[in-house]
Amino acid sequence: MEILESIKIAIESIRSNVLRSLLTIAIISIGIAALVGMLAAIDGILYSLSDNFNKMGANSFSITANDGLQNHRRGVAQKREENINFDQASSFKEKYNPSGAKVSISTWCSSKATITYGDKKTNPTTYVDGVDENYLLTSSFEIDQGRSFSHAEVYSSSPKIILGYNIVDKLFDGKAERAVGKYVSLDGRKYLVVGTLMKKGSGSGDSNDKRVLIPLINAKVIYGYSDKVYRINVVTNDVKMISQDIDQAIGTMRVVRKLKAFQENNFEIKKSDGILEKMKDMTSTLRLSTIVIAMLTLLGASIGLMNIMLVTVTERTREIGIRKALGATSNNILIQFLTEAVVICLIGGVIGIILGIALGLVVTLSMNGHFVIPWLWILLGITVCILVGIISGLYPSLKAAKLDPIASLRYE
């Protein structure tokens, strides 16, 4: 029996049992929609994150002191490494000079500051960072209105300030252009607003929009203490040369930290794409969970489909006897019933793929992601549907193929 003829018979059988078939198709559609939709959404979000990281600077890295305790040596844990201080950070910035590279120095000042303008003031939850003139070039923050600090302002302890989005919203009713040129009070000290930051959103448990930036030396004078930590961020000119630039940064930092040839590095280099890699690892678990949930749904659908096929075999026992009497072989009967099971699954799969693409598109766009047609997951969905159809339909098909034609003709 030709495959096309088997497909026609399968479609006629589905029409004759519309309700039962539709229920199975619906369950398969839900499983495939969950599989394709969520996997497509995850890929779209990761694609957007990767693109944003590249725009932010996949050619950037930071230098920090080693975190925590070092490895045990001879049973003794080594003490925490010395923080990078202002002199070391400044020396690195002066000595490190690959073509086109920009080095910024920044430091945390406070997370409990209050900003006041007129009779308005923020809650005492404002974050204050001291930064240099290159900070905005090496970070993900962008100027909305006004400008960044000049070199002279950074190194003259000038009382200038750049306000985050939430601060502008609180003190100037969200009108950033009104803020520039005004004087605000930071914990009782007057600062001239030279710029405002674009809205960034929350991250790492705090809001980046509840942040203000002040010149580095001003921060050192007001918020300085003996073991204050300074951060070094570097953005290089060419992403293809980042490995060489990192090697040069390591060499420069070893000189700055006065390390001898036999001593290990007491600092760390962290590339900006490290967070993205961690997110990819996290989404791998999410992908696996999505696949497991979808497979459980499809398992339920396959059990339902097997039940339908067994009922169909019983109802069509006399038909099977007639076909065998007219010359159909057991193999013909097997292929016919397997084809019916696969067709039901493929119909559910196609509907599920359409719903899954729509679901993935909605989720991705709602999270400001970039949607990519998930060809790989579409192929996976179709493959899974065929496998479910074959597995679910195999036993009923074998049962139908083994029926005795004489006994089948006598079946009532």
C-alpha cells in the first residue's frame, strides 16, 4: 500500500473520530508549544544579551584583587590579598598604554546617601560612586542630558555630580534637562549637576538608577579611608586583540603590585562576557527543565494516542479482515495504522509549533529581546512528534497486523 494512500485513509479515520482525535492533537500541541516556545524565547533573550554585551564592550575587562582566601599551601590558608589602592590604580592607568585602550578608575563611596534639591529629597538609599573621566566609556551607563566629567574636574576635587534616572525622577519630576546646571545637596555638601544618566533598570539586587557619580578625587577626599578599594576597568580598541591586551595588563599590574618573577598574581582579570557565560549556564538548566516538562506532557499525549489507536483497531477489526481478504499484507496493515498515529502527532505538532513561535515571540518582545526563528527547535519538535507517533502507534499497529483475517471477518 502506497504511503499517500495510507495518509488519505488516516485523514478519513481522524475525521470519523473527530472528538477523540482533537483531544489528542490538543495535548500534543500544548507539549510542542511549550517546548518550541520556551526554547525559542530563551534563545532570543540570550541572543539579545550577547548583542548588548558586545555593544557594551566584549572587548572590556576589569582588574580586582583576588576574592576570599587563596588555596591552602602546606595546610595553611593564605590571607586575603591586599586591595588595589588609589596609587596602584593610578599607576596602572599611567603605565598601561595599548593603542586606543581606555582605563577607568572608580570606587564605591556610600549606599545610604540622601540627595536634596529645594524642598525635595530622596530616601537615604542612594548609591554614590567616585569615577574618573573614562568611567562612562568603560561601563554600561550612558549620558542622557549634559556631559561626563572632564579630566580637570576629576583631579581637582571639583564638587560636580551626575544623577541617576531615579534621582532625576524624584527631584526634578523626571525632566533631566531641568536638572543640568542646578545645585543639589549630597549629604549636606553642595554639588553642581553636570549630567544625568539614562534609565538602566535593576541589576544584582540593587537599582542602578538610584545612583549618583562624583569625581574620583572628590570621593577620595570625602569618603576615603586607608584600605579603600579601587576598581580598574579597561576597554580595548579591538576585540580581536583582547587576549594580547589582557596579557599586557597582567604584566603591567605585576609591575605595579611589585611582584617578583616567582610570585603568583595576587589580582584577577574578569572579562565582561563572564556574566553572559554564567547566564548561559543558568539557561542550560532552564532549557533542560523545559524539555523535561514538555516531554512529560507528550508522554501523556502518547498514552492517550495509544489508547485511541487500540480502540480504533478494535472498532475496525472487520475492516482489517476485509482488507486482508482482498490481498493486504500484515505489513500493509502495520504501515496504515502507524501512518495514522504519526499523522495525528504531526497535525498536533504543526499547531504546537505555530503556537510555540507565537509564544516565543511574545515572551521575547515583552523582555525587549531579539526574536530569532527557532529552526533547530522546530526540527526538534517535528522529530519528537514523529517519534511519539511511532512509539504510541507501534503496539496497536502490531496488534492490528497480527489479526487473523477469518476471525476478523466474523467480528461483530
